[in-house]
Amino acid sequence: MTSESLENAPKGDSPQSTETAAPSSRLRSSISSFVDAHGGSATAVLQPLGRAGVRVTLVGADGILGDRVAPDLRTAHAVVDSLDSVTVGEWDRDLSSVVTPRKGHFAQMAGWVAGQTRFPKARNGL
């Protein structure tokens, strides 16, 4: 990358991120499979995670949630742009109102706490 192109690059993108802008076929097929299984269309919310990449949270036409992680924002945009049935959205009232987590989603997100029956006493004395 030349110094001129680095100056014109969007802030927050590193020079290495331009190398990974081509969508991987594995990530693309994974998102495509999710879309096919959940109504034929989806809205993707792109959420940067820092060095870990970008979380692509998918909301299918049936409201089911799914997520994948792309290595960087350019790759995430490239994958979403390559699929006609996926649009980029934001967490607004309209999108949040159609989300219907699948059965067991809450327990999965709670991790080890989901299986607990005894919890420690509150420390604030209530």
C-alpha cells in the first residue's frame, strides 16, 4: 500500500485489513445457509469486536438470530454485499421487534449459570 492510499483509507482500518477484503467462501456459504433455513432473507447488523474481528449478527425473516464473525469490517461488508437476500441494518425498534430467539438460546447465552439451581446470597443486604 502506498502512503497516499494509507492517507485516504478510512480511519480505524489497518493496512492489513485491505488484504482480507475478499469474502471467504466458508463464511459466505455459512451465512447463505442460515438465510435459506430462516425464511430466505435476513438483516445483518455489523458490530466491530476489536482485534477479534466483526460480529455479523443475522436476523432471519422468521426472526431467528444467528451470528458469524468476519476478520474485519471490509470483509463483513463484502460478504453481505455479495448476497442479494441480506441487507445491512441497525438495532432499531423495527428490527428488535421481530427478533424471536430460538428455544434454548437464553440458556446457551447464559453459559454455566443456566444450569445452576443455587445462587450466592446478595451482598447488598436486600
